[in-house]
Amino acid sequence: MLAPLTLDPAARPAPAFLGGGPKKLLIDGEWVPARSGATLPTIDPTTEQTLTSFAAGDAADVDLAVAAARRAFEDPSWSAITPYRRSRVLLQIADVLEANAEELATLESLDMGGPIGLTRWFVDHSVEVIRHYAGWPTKVYGQTAPSDPSQLHYTLRQPLGVVGAITAWNGPLLQVAWKLGPALATGNTLVIKPADQSPLTALRFGELLAGTDLPHGVVNIVTGMGRTAGEALINHADVDKISFTGSTAVGKHILEASTGNLKRVTLELGGKSPNIVFADADLRTAAATAALGFCAGAGQGCVAGTRIFVEESVREEFAELLREEMAAYTLGDPFHPDTRMGPLASRGHFERVTSYFDVAREDGATLRIGGEVDAGAGLFVPPTLIDDVTNDMRVSQEEIFGPVAAIMSFTDEAEAVRLGNDTVYGLSAGVWTRDLSRAHRVSAALRAGTVWVNTYGRMTAGILPFGGFKQSGIGREHGTEVLDAYTETKTVMVQL
Ligand code: NAD
């Protein structure tokens, strides 16, 4: 592996936010330590040094935050404001994010290791998402139903109440924005539990809310571990909904926990997405985009296209193009201008990802490109392509969540679809072909929440629904679907 690009430690950014002692919890508009007084460190994965520490919230803190969110939900300062006013507050939130974009991107790169270009995109996207939802408070309608002339029948769309928002470490601010936007647009209140590996941008975001007209208690933030703070939130009897982004294993556990008070649940979970390349495709563009599909964010993306299926006749040609594209993913410090891939987000995750190199070998596969890490070179993993793979091997079926893909081949369309669908996941898929009819046929046949044709990984800021088939999740974020996920429909029948 080439040595990662490094910067002089003195030249690395040190935002003022990192100073001033342990970060606290945001409860009812106040910053307070955890009731237990406990804190946790947050580590810079590039240097493996501690950046700062933050409150290790637990059930006692979650109780306080949920009570604050409930009070805020019932308070007319939030429940009775006009739709225009609610829009205005969301626009203010977008504005404070935008005004502090560079600081937020810097904190994100320090905390989770994404290259600064990627984390700038995370922040810009979050701003767009919040602006998108700022348009909704004035447009969520109920319906008037046909009825006996002596009656008036109609429906109301009403908020659920207190929403627990639990996020993963790979897109920390972005995932908060995806949940907060629709939850607030429809009048809910929130308790956010950020990922314990990368809580900083959510906390800085919480501070920035003080510059808006959002009433106290509408947004609360409780940092801490999943097994303490997260567990308390998912089991809390006064939480009406959990919106979760994270692993399928924890998602299943949340679904079980939701039965206590029949919480509404949205789950955005893992994936093992197929990227299918037919021989008639623009192979150069397909190779460049396929590399991006599993190397962007060092492969720590739920939609990573980690099973690449290539039509047999062009397999070797495509593999060579892919090799060239993968070589452009220079590893290094997220702030180095030439870095295209930063470190993995934590030591534990690095160990897990690299353990798959042995798994691949033991199962008879070949590490065709990459697959080596230098001891002492930090948490950097080079782009890795596994060959001589079958779709039933662990490396083809388990989510690795690093820059590691398997290349396989197929001989006809039916086989491509069968192999593509042969996974417990169903988050996304890619199809590369110049044959328009085939593009639509294969898109319809793939069991995935999003299918990209002659592109990969594009996201809209709220417009199109996003979510998974099968074990990639339940429900959708974005689109008009998300409005249903944050509202109850009430039927009203009036005798005139
Ligand atoms: P994770 O499931 O370990 O953790 C996610 C969040 O859940 C964290 O905040 C964690 O503290 C919390 N948590 C953990 N145990 C909990 C418990 N018992 N009760 C309540 N909360 C708990 O996931 P991760 O490793 O942080 O993230 C990677 C996973 O997230 C991957 O599987 C990835 O595919 C998935 N992901 C999905 C999407 C999507 O939109 N579909 C987006 C990003 C990441």
C-alpha cells in the first residue's frame, strides 16, 4: 500500500468548538452534563488521538429529554404556530447551517475521517434537505370525503408526538437533517441520539439552533452509547416513533423493542448492493462510477455498490478499467488537497473490515487489487477488489462497510437479475446498458429501493423517496412517503 498523504499536525485545523471541556447534552434548551457525570472520548480516526469528550447520557438523561420534548410538543409555542411560521423556522435552521458550513465540514472530517470535499457535500446537502422540508408545512393536506349530505367527513394530518432519532457515524449531520426536516415540518418534537463515534456535528448543530426561533425543548440531543442512551430511547413509553439509521442487527432489535407501546418505526439499514454492467455499456464511465460507488467515503456508505456483476464477454476489459480508476483513490489526511479516501472511522471498524481479507482467502477467493494494509499506517484501507468469488461466499453476502468490492460475471440478463437479487438486502442497485428496454426491464426486476441506470449513488435533497426492500429497512425517508411516516391521519365525521 502506498503511504497515506499526511499533513503537518500543526497545520491541521483545530476548531474552537473542540475546546472548553466535555460537550454536554441539549435538554430543554439548556446544555447540561449527563446526570451520572460520565463522559466518553471522541477520536480522530486520522491520528487516533482524542479530539474532545462528550457526555455519556443514559436512561436518566433520556427521561429528561423525552419529558422536555413532550412538554414542547404540547406547548402552543410549537403546536399552535402557523404553517408559515413553521416554514420560517426551518428556513432559519438551514440558514444557520449554511452560515457555519465550513466549520461543520471541518468537524465532520476530524470526527469521522471523510475527505473535506465529501464532508462539505454532506453539509451542503443537509442545508438543501432542510430547505426542502421548509416547503412542506404549508402543503400537507387532509381530504374531504364524499358523505351523506347531512354529514361532513374529512381527514386531518397530525404529528405523531415525540420522535427518537438515532443515527450512524458515516454521515452524521446529514442523517440528522434527514430526520429533523420532516419531523419538524409536520410538527413533531425530537430527541436525537447521535452515533457515539462521531457526535460533534450534531452537538454543534444543537448550539446553532440557539440562533433560530425554534422553541426550547423541540430539539433535544442526548449523546451516549447505543446500549445505554439508545436502549433507553427505543424502550421509552413516551416516545411515539423511532427513526433509525444503522445496522440491520440493531434495526431488528428496535423493531422488537417498539412493541412495548407500539412505536412507529422507520428503519434505514444496511446493504450489499449489486452494480450490473452489460457489455453494451459505456465501460469507461461504468468503471469510474463503480469505483466511486464503493470507494467514496472509504466504502462506509449504506448504498455502496460492493457486488459488481460484469457480462462475461467484457469482464477482463472492465476489470482493467476498474483497476485504473481504483488507483486514483489516493489515501490520506482528509484535509490534504490530494486525498480521495480518508481512514476508516474507528479502530474497531478497521479490524472488522480488514478481517474480511482472510475470510476471502479462506473461502477460496483472490484479492486481485489492494487487500493489504501496512502495520502502523493508521486506519487506512486501500481500494480492494476481490476476484474468483461466488455470490454465496461471505464476502458477497455480508456488508463489509469498507472500500472492498467483489467482481463476478454473468452470461445473460436473467442471470444478472437473479444474482443481483440473491441477497438478504435490497437498498440499491446499478444497471449499465445502452439498451433502453433492458434498462427498464432490469430496473423493474431488481428488488431494491433505488435503482440507478448509467449512474450510481446520486441522491436528491428530499425529493425522491429513499429506503430499502427486504432487510435493508422499513419505510422511506424523503419523497411524499416520509410525510406519512411522521403523521397520523385522523378521520372526523360531523353531523350537520
Ligand atoms: P449501528 O447499528 O451499530 O449504530 C447506529 C446507531 O444505533 C448508533 O447511534 C448507535 O449508538 C445506536 N445503537 C446501537 N445499539 C443500539 C441499541 N441497542 N439501541 C438503540 N440504539 C443503538 O450502526 P453503525 O455501525 O453505526 O452504522 C453502520 C450501519 O448503518 C451500516 O449497516 C450501514 O449500512 C447503515 N446505514 C444505513 C443507511 C441507510 O440510509 N439505509 C445510511 C447510513 C448507514
